[in-house]
Amino acid sequence: MEQATMRFPQGFLWGAATSSHQVEGNNTNNDWWEWEQQPGHILDGHRSGLACDWWNRAEQDFDLAREMGQNAHRLSLEWSRIEPREGEWDDDAIARYRQMLVGLRQRGLEPMVTLHHFTNPLWLVEKGGWETETVVPLFERYVTRVAEELGDLVELWSVLNEPNVYAILSYAGGRWPPGKQNLLLAFKVLSNMLLAHGRAYQAIHRLQPRAKVGIAHAVRVFNPARPDSRLDRLAAWIPDYIFNRLVLTALTEGVLAFPLALNRRVPDLVDSIDFLGLNYYSRDVVAFDVSRPGEFFGRRFYPEGAEMSDGGYGEVYPEGLYRLLKRLAACGKPIYITENGLPDEDDDQRPRFLLTHLAAMQRAIEEGVPVQGYFHWSLVDNFEWAEGWTLRFGLIALNVETQERTLRPSGQLYKEICQANAITQHMVERYAPEVLDKLFPAQARAGRQSIA
Ligand code: BGC
């Protein structure tokens, strides 16, 4: 029987994603750096320190990305470097980013640039950070400056990274700086971030009418524990509404819906994405639980027997990617997977994870969902926020002490996929034969028959 192949569209973007603070090192002028210095904030007392030393050696990892057959890379710019003090621009920092972007282009890697990935300049924090609308014109000014300086090198902008995750973990969960636990404030922060997105969208388009400006939106699957129970369905609907939908409604309809505001209409936000970036990691099963008002009466858990990634980070659930893509197609925008990955230091799950998630994406594409690129999180192990260096997401392993890089087997597999722009039966047989049945059922059957 012929080798079976799953192909991806011509011109598909294959890359990985990173963020400034997680890879650059010595980002001493932002709120995360300060937060890391205080005991109890980061698991095992870890610090970002030199991180992956990208400020000095990003190009070495760009070389590796190119050798892996990638043709794109998603990175973020560090506001605290570009505008170290309010209204003061650091020309050297801008020049370094220019050099990185030129470096990506020279290697045939299309850059996708994020302008805010969780970290804030210390001067902004002193002014109240994202808690008041003061931040909106400040962010707009920063974005305008960046687009003026670097716009000739960037067509794809994913302005904000996961504003929902940022608002919730920093302002309601208390786990990220500034460590507050106030849900109403989290909604305020999310509103301000969305307002800032609207301004940034307009500002970039004024300077670069043909740019494609979007967002990297974290969307999670929430499944009712018992689908026939109305209460469970409601308990799953609420987090879906708050976490997933509020942002989408704002970016498409231009409305800050309750509880962000009382359906405030924001003209800048109407139809303010040219593409939707999806960050997909995992799902929660939700059961109604009257004893949990603080969690909107939902108990969230992972199903029994679910495959979990390192450190209890989440369930490995590739079907969720397919389901979300089908659902998000309704936005009518091109879609990029701006992040997808798992912590897996010994790489015993990542090859299978890649194959099953990419197969789920390919199925959605075959059914007409306009997915135009995939950015794996991440290229190289990097500083994983409150989990420090305990969770390893890289296709490339990093020895933090020596800065030595080692391609993981999943990195080798990803290289083969990027180069072939396809998944082949051979790859599945070599890297994760246990899912051959799932990915290429006819070939798996034929294989069994020939053995019999
Ligand atoms: C974030 C990344 C993070 C990754 C893995 C995403 O929520 O954008 O910064 O490292 O998840 O947890």
C-alpha cells in the first residue's frame, strides 16, 4: 500500500514562538524582573537571569530555526527596553530589534511581532500599570514609535499576547505581578488592554495600511462534566464566556460586554483584527458546584485517565484544537496558531503531541478553516514565569548554565514536517506508532492484515 501523506497548504507558515522576557535575559527594567527577586514568587526560587541570552545571541537560534526548515518566527518586543523611562526612547534597543528582524528576514523567517507579552516597564507600573485608562494613550504612543521605526520589516503584528490570561493571573489569581486578587480589577485591566488594542490597530494601519494586525488570544476548551446536565452546561458556559468570548466580542463587534462594561461601544475596536491568533494548550471539564461561588459555581478538573503533561500543566487534548478551529472559523478571519505546545522535559510526549495536534489542524483546514500558519511554543526552553525553569517547552533543550542547545527528537520531527509541508505515514511510524491508527487508519489496518 502507498505511503499516506497529510499535506498542508502551499505557503503555509511554520515557526515557533518566543517572548522577550522569557528569552532575552537581563530585562532588569520591568515588573517581572522585580517580582522574581522577591522570595516565594517563582518556583524553586528561580530567576530569568540571562534566560536564553537572546539579547546577545538570538541569531544563533534563528540559525537553528532555519536549519529546522521553519519559514517564520513569532517574537515579542520589550517595552521596558524600547522606552526605558516615560517618553524616552532607547535608540540602541530599537537598533538591536532592527538587527534581529533583519536577521530573521535574511534567514527566510517571516517575523510576527507581539508588542506586549505580559511584562511592563517599571515607570508604567508606578503610574498604575493597566489599572486605569491612562495606559491607553501611552501604549498607543509606544506602538506608533515601534511601527515608525520597524514597520518596514514587519507585516504581521499580534499586538497583545493573551490579555485574558494576563488580567486573570496578575489581578485575580495573585500569582503574577502585581499579585492582586480582585476580580473586578481584572475586568478593568482586560478592558483597558482591549481599548489599547483598538488604538494600536488603528495606529499601525495609519502607518502601514497593508499590515496584518491581530492578537494572540488564549482560548481554552471548557466541557460540561455531564453534557445532559443543565447546571454543568451553565458552569462550563460561564468560563467560556469570560475567558474566551469577551475578547472576541470586543475585537469583532467593538463592544465591551458585561462584566467588562455595560455593553460599551468602542468604534476603534469594531472589526479590529485582520487575523485571529489562537494560543491553544488544553481543556477543563467543569461540573456545577454550589460550594464554589468564587469560581462561578464550577469545579474544573481533568478527566480520569487523561494524558497529562509535566508538572500537572494540563491535559493533552488534540481534539480541542480541531473543535476550536471549527468554532473560530465563524469570525471570518484568517487564523494563525500563535502558540501550541506542552512542557515535556524528557520529550516522551512531544512527538506524539505534535503529530496529533497538527493532524487536528490539518483536518480543520481540509474542512475549509483558513489556518495560515502554526507557531509551536517554543523554539528553545525558556523562563516559564511563576514556574521558572521547572517546565521545559522547547523543541530545543537548553542547558541554562552553559547555554548549550540540544535538538530534541520532537525538534527533529518538526523539522521533517516543516521541510515536507506534510505529515507522512513514515514519520508517524518512526516517532509515535501508537497513533498510526488514529492518523492513518487505512494504512494501519493494511499493516495489521499483512502481518496476519
Ligand atoms: C504564554 C507563554 C507561556 C506559555 C506556556 C502562554 O500562555 O503566552 O508566555 O510560556 O503559555 O505556559
